[in-house]
Amino acid sequence: MPPTHANSHPKLHNAAWPGVVGKGEGSEPPIDLDTMLDLTAAAEVDGVRFDGVDLFLFAPHVDIDSSDDDLKRLADKVRSRKLVIGSVVAPVWPPTGGGSAMGDETERANFLTQVRKGCRIAKKLRELGVRPYGVVRIDSAVDPATWSQGDKDANSRRIADTFRQACTIADEHGEQLAAEGEICWGGMHSWKRMVQLLEMVDRPQTLGFQADMAHTLLYLLGYNAPEDRILPENFDWKDTATLEAGLKKLTAALRPWTIDFHVAQNDGTVKGSGSHDKTGRHCLPGDASGRLNIARDAGHWLRDEKGVPTKRFQHICWDGCMFPNAVMVQRETWNDILRAMIAVRDAHGWNG
């Protein structure tokens, strides 16, 4: 008999954007959305399957200028595979039609236009009945080096002002925004600066934090912000007690803001690609170089200081970018990922 997995929540999602991120010109071809949906729907462990997918609102997966008919076809495509849609990523960066949240008025207008288009799609997918939960993801779309020029606090205030305008747009659409904590985004590149920015925006009902286990691990190491590192220099990864203490400190500051969560693995190193500044390197769940105990360490985000599940979000999502296509088209890759997701839910989930 297969094992019994008692918890039904949070729902388990796969991210479709690894089929696009890091692909294309100068790299391998993108993996189309239909293939990513098929791989997701086919994964199965102990009779458990993925419940849904999270999407990047950018061609070739989902055009940010999709018509209502396009979105209906998308909803039908997802529903036919017995999946739902959760969180969506607004393409706020300059190369995808957006602009820096810290930039001039044209850049900030471009940023807000992409947020508006992303919120419109998110709302429409809810109305079509295929998106029962989830947020719209954003970030500052500016690198830490540019943010560091001049008055850093003033630069963060400018990002916060743009984010507040984005919150107003989200409110108009009945959506929430989540800022992904990643060391490559200025004003969000350290855990202290991330908390500062969220507090500056001061719209907790609309703007929260998206924690990705692979990226937030880098907050501990102080990449791009050595003054804010939590773990000591030359940290010995065998020292699990110090690592756990660091995770507790980090999550105590950011967990109250967390409204969206990515399960992931990381090897403690950074990777940059093209215009994308260095950031955390995703690993597969069973990678021997992975620094996280996925099921255990997810608990720092999914449980409060008393050890009680926070239940702040209805789904969690696997995020893993920059894997070779040959790895991504293997069914066992997604079974291994699903197995890791189930272990997280077994350890920290609940029944709805």
C-alpha cells in the first residue's frame, strides 16, 4: 500500500517559467507552455499529483497583452489537465517592456503599465474560475549597483513610492502583490533592506513578501550586502546549529510579511546571466551540493514562532530555473520535485 499523506493544504504547484527563464537567444530554446503543463500533470508520487501551476506573463508562455479570448483558451488548456493557476509574474523589467521602479518617470510608468496588465490578467483568470488563489509577483527591476549610487535611503523611498502606486492598481483589480526577495534587485538585495522597503510602502493588506528558499538563503551570506550578512564569514555548512539560528533570525523578520512561498534548493553559490545580476543558484531536490534540508527548513517559513502553521497562503510552488532542457523533459525530474513538495506539506501542512 502507498503511504498515506494526510494533509490537503497547502496545494502543490509547479512553476512553468523554468521553461522560459534563461532560455532563448544564446541558450537552449524555450520549452513551450503545453509541454510544461503536460510534464506537470503527468507527475505522480503515491497517488498525489500537482494541483496547479504558477505562470510568467510573458511570451512565449502567456503574452502580457493577451486578449480575453486568449485567456479563455489558456484557462481551458490548464483546466483540461485538471490543474489550476495560482500566482503570476508581471514582466516589470526593462527587457520585457517594463522599467526600473527607481527610474525616471517613463521607466516607472512602464513598470506600472506592466503591473496593470498583469493584474488585469490575474483578475480575468479568477473570473474564468481557473485561478482560486495566488498573487501577482513584482520586484524593483533595478540592480543593487545602481541602487547604491547616491542616497540609498532616498532610492528606496522612490521604489516604495512606485510600489504604492502599484498597490493602488492591485486594489482596483482585487489582487495582492508579492515582492520576491532576491539579492539581484536593488532595495531588496538584503533582508534588512527588504524589510525596510516593505515598511516604507506600508500597504500590508496589498503588498507582501514572496520567499523563495533558494534566494533567501543568500540573504544569510550577505552577497551584495556584506554589512547585513547573518552567517559568519567562511561559514562551515556542517554547522547546522548556526544555520538554523540564522534561518530563525531571517524568518522572524520576513515571515510576518510572507504571502507567497517557493520551495527550492540552493548550493550556497550565486549565478548571473546576461543583464540579470548574480543571484541564488537553484538545484534539484536531490543535488548532493544542496545546502538546505528542504522539508525541515521550509518550516521556518510555514510555521510561526510557536511552531503553528501560519496558513497565510493556499498554495506553495516549486521554483527551479536554469536547468538544462534534457533534465526538464524527464518525467522523473518532476516526480522528484513533487516528492519534495509532498514532504514539505506532510511536515507543515494542514487540512482545509
